[in-house]
Amino acid sequence: MAVFGRFVFAVFALTFLLYGCGPPPARPEALPHVLTDQDFWKLITDFSEPEGYFSSDNFLSNETGYQDVIPVLLETLKPGGAYIGVGPEQNFTYIAAFQPRIAFIIDIRRQNMLEHLFYKALMETSADRTDFLSRLFARPKVEYTVNPAAETLFNAYRLGHPSAALFEANLRRVIEYLKNQKGFKLTDQDEAGIRRVAQAFFKSGPELGYSFIGGYGDFRRWPSYAELMTESDGVSRNWNFLANEEQFRLIQRFQKDNLIVPLVGDFAGPKTIRAVAQYVREHGGTVRTFYASNVEQYLFRDKENWKHFYDNVAFLPANSTSTFIRYVLDARGYGRPRTTLISSIWSTMDAYRSGRLHDYYDLMKLSR
């Protein structure tokens, strides 16, 4: 090996040991501006892992205040790069705020991937927010001539009556669009899963809430869909994709360009995160934001799973501004209220590699 080659390898190895994740590629970012339908579906099928179990339907987030970290992060995060997230619609809020080039949503439940396909079909084929919400909740469309506030829209749809005929027509249109126009190879089980997702929105409307079967959480009052869509960052604005037409169209454009890619994967699994890491690196990109929700809390319940996760994170191309976003759900014993916290990916991985990370409490101490 030439002297220069040994030097480059030594620098890479030192950075890996110090920060626990690979340095960003040297060449310019070449992440795609658009994916074909075929490439989008190939990413889903090639990068996904077998479905795992989680004891929650999780049709929507239960995380109030998750926008609070956005103003702080925008002081350092620049548009571009890759976003990684987990769960359903809260990812659209972060994508609207941070404007990555591409977003990957990784969730152990196949239902979450199907819910994102349901959202995708509705967004791509809806004229505006009122059309989208009418079809999402299967209620008659409310007409407006101006750009109404989210509160105005949801107050109107609360009063609407769900229509079984509209539900069936909308669902049929979604399935036909995904299979015939997009060319996605959905199984009969996938179609049944999309129906199950659609039924949740149809039956509950804007009052849909997070459901949890077993474990802690049954005694809590979770926020409704309408409440989550109408809250703000506590400082300046509501970043949600339904806050105004501009933000809706931003996410709609991401969907039409096939740049929100939902994957079935285990954070501690052997394939999905590493496949995303390789893809981003091959395209000269960095992972700017990794929204992990409170998945790490579950990983730390197993003495090996949390280690597998951080070993996966080690493959992500990251830089000094790359950030974990975490939601602390059950904060008793950690000295934190239910809240959203952040920490740099480098600092987290440095703590892991140096042996300073042993449990979820240690992770909380790293976060702010």
C-alpha cells in the first residue's frame, strides 16, 4: 500500500474509533432529486428485513412537543443530506423543517410501511389539504377559498359525518393507484393491512389517538390527531405538514419524487440500517438527522440489542452536526419530564466506543 493510501486509511480508522461512525464521503453529495417508481420499490424490497413484533398499533404519534427541538436544530443543520426516522406522520414534520434530500423511515412493523404507502397515495392524488383530509377521514370535503389555518380545517372535519361509501371508494382508489399506476407489488395481506390503517382514520376521524396494547401507557391520555397537527414549536410556528398549504405541498413533492422511503427494519437488525448507510455513502451524502423516538429505551431492555444498534449506527456517514432526536416517554427515574431531546451522533458513538454507555440512563445524560 502506498504511503498516501496508508495515511488515508489511518485517518479513517482514527475517526471511526473517535466518533464511532464513518466520516462523510469526500466527493460532492449526489443523493437523488427524484426516484423512479421502480427504484423506490426496489429500495423497499432490497433494504427491508422480516417484520418484527411491537405491541402497539401506532397509527399516529403520541409525542406532544416534538416540534420544540426544531428551532434549536435549525441553527446548525443545513438542508440536504439524508434523514432517518421511525414511526408514522411525525416524520413529515421533521422533513418539512429540515428539508433533507432523501428520507428513510425504518420501523419494525410492516404496518408502518403500509401506512406510509397509504399516506403517499392520498398525498400524491389530492389537490390540497382539504381534499387530503376528506379522503383520509372519509368525510365530505370542506370547501375554502383561502389558505385556512390547521385549526379551522380540523374543527370543520370534526363536525363532518363519516361515509362508508366514500371510505370504500377512497380505499379502492388508493389500492388501484399503488398497484396499477405506481407498479408496487402488494400482496393480499398488504392490501388488508392498508384497509386496517384506513379504517382507523375512518372510524375515529380527527379524534384518532395512539393505541397501546399492554405495557405502560394504558392510563395516559394520548393527544388526538387534530391536537398533534395543530400544535407548534413553542417559539415561532407550526411545522406540521398540515399547518398550511405550502408545507403540505412540500411533503407532497417529496412523495411525488419518491424521496420518502418507508422500510421494514429492526434498529438492531443486521441489514436495514447498514443498507441505508451504504446507499447514502455511495451517493456522497451524510445522515444529518436520525429521529429515533424512544426506540432505544426498548433496545436497552436486552443486553445485546442496544449494542447491535450502535454497531449499525457506526456505519452511517455523519459529520459534527449530525443529530439524534429522542423522545423520552417514560421519564420516571431518569430525572426528565416527557420531552424531546437531542444529542450529536458523534458524541453518542464516542460514549459507546469508549465504554461510557451502559444503559438508558447513561443515554439520557448525553442528551439535552
